[in-house]
Amino acid sequence: MHKVLLSLISCMMLMHLSCQNPDAQPTKTYTNPLNVKFGDPFVLRASDGKYYMYGTGGGAKKGFAAYSSEDLIDWKYEGQVYYGNNENGWGVGDYWAPEVYERNGKFYMFYSAQWKENPNNEKENFKIGVAVADKPTGPFIDMQNRPIFDPGYPIIDANVLFNDDGKVYLYYSRCCYKHPVESEIADWARKKGWFKEIEESWVYGIEMKPDFSGVIGEPVLLLRPPVKMDDKQAEWESRSVTSNEVNRRWTEGSFIFKHGDTYYMMYSANFFGGQNYAVGYATSKHPLGPFTKAANNPILQKNTASGGIVTGTGHNSVTYSPDGKTMLCVYHGRTNKTGDERVVFIDKMRITEDGLLIVDGPTTDPQQVP
């Protein structure tokens, strides 16, 4: 009886409030995943106030497409904004992980692709380039007919930091290809008879010339998978190996930002095509490290063990709500409905008073617009 009475009172109060403010709009919500079929999503909030999303795939042919949004919920397909066969194009395929930055009235797209200069016929010949456009929807044209630089091994997943002191830093992942690494995990896998060797990808950083035409100095190794089995990060960063999925351990998809006086570098580990893809982070007081991995890693991972439907969560970027107050983690994942296709999720993230980075996801329930 009391419950019925309370329910009636609540309804009457809501009706009263509606009458007091007839123009009041219902709170808008959204539900993950978004209706955007991208891998490696990156969101730019441009000076025109709109959000623009770029990613791998999305229907683009040998290049990249884009979506735009006013509110991070309703996304408009803008079509293909970069074509690899532009007048300065240097790539021949596998166009991956674009990120776009607005600088001095121009828009710069950093991306990875297979380099057409391949005298040794390497299977993985990835490099990083930069293209420029007058609008966030392109057309983007490569600034030069070659990659930014060649470190002597294949690289992917460009991420850029424009530091407070005016310096510009490029971050990337060295590919696993032809990079076998000795570790206790590799020894364990050999003893199991699963794999003869374990290849690894590592995250590096390097200062870049202000005009993006090249780099300054030598790359600095910032992050790599753990060597010791008793390392607290070893379990979650080695799941692709310990599940007998593949003989590789990845450290890729880095995204760096500064909060207070601390640099936070988010990164993904495990096979991007598997269920164990997950996100962790590390912190430093300098753009080029040393970085210390966080004790609360991983901060984003599959939720199927707790009854959820999301797997393969990774390669994230970070943006802010329209009011600029709420940090948001943009990432790709899969569900039992989407199958192998990567789709985009957006979830709230925050940094606690003691410096811990937390992502409130993955979610598939209705979320209020921040």
C-alpha cells in the first residue's frame, strides 16, 4: 500500500514539474555501441564546435572516412576524407589508425600504411605519414611523398603530443614482425610446446620537427610487455599467449595526455582481433619518460566474465564532453551481436584525487549525455 501511494505522489510531482516548465526537454541518452563501424577511433573537437571521428575501415577504400557530430551521440557520415593515391601518396595498402589535429587553421592527419618502397619485399613494411587539409572533412593530401621517418623497422599507431614548452612529440608502436624477445613468458610458452618464440611490439617516443617533416634525435623506448612472470602486469598483457591464441604480445595504440604535472599514456595489449584486447596506462613527469605502469591495470577489458556481452576493447582516444567537464574514453570493441566487426564505444573516464585513471566501461546500458 505504501509503495502504491509513493508511486502516485511521484507521478503527481513529475506532472507538476512539467506544468511549471513546459519547455523542459527530456534528458538525452545514448547506448553503446554507437552506430559507427570503426577500428582505432580518434575524436577531434574542432574549432567549429563539432566533433569529428576518424578510424580504420568504416567503408573507406585505401584511405580513411570520417563522421561528424554536434553532441557525440548522433553521428553523420562525411564520406572518405583521405585517399592513398593522392598526388603525394606513398602508401600501397593497410591504411590504419588515423589521428587528426587542428593547428594554425589547418588539419593534420597522422596515420600508418604499407610503404611502397620495399626492396626486401617485407610482409610488414608499415611507416607513419602526415597529410594536411583546410577542413576536418578533407580532402587530406600528404605533405610529402614519403613517411615522416624510417627507424629501420615497421611502425604503426601514430599519436602526437603538443607539449606546453612548444615541442612536438610523436609516439608509435614498433610492430611485432621479426621482433622475437626473450622473457619468462617466452620460456613458459616453449615448455608448453605452443610456440618457439614470442614476438613483441613496443611503444616509442621521439621529438618531431615543428613542421612535421621529420624527427629530432633518436627514438626512446617507453613501454614494453613484462619480462618476468611475477610482474603484476604480466598476466593481463600476456593473455594472447597464455590462452594459446598467438605467439605475439602487443603494446600499441598509445594515447598520451597531460593532467596537472603528470603525463598519462594509455595503451592496448593483446591481439586486436581477439577477445582479450584491453587497455592500461602508465604515468611519467616527462613526455619521453620514464613511464611507470599503473597498479590498477587493466582499466578497460571484456566484461563477459560478469555477464556482459563486450569483448576486444582497445585502441582508445580521449575527448571531452560538450561542456568540457567530463573526460570520455573513445574505443572500439565487439559484442555478441556485432561478431568480428569492430564498433565504437564512448564511456566516461576520470582521474581520482590520488591520480588513478578509471574508465567506467564497457557499458551497453543507456547513458546520459555528459
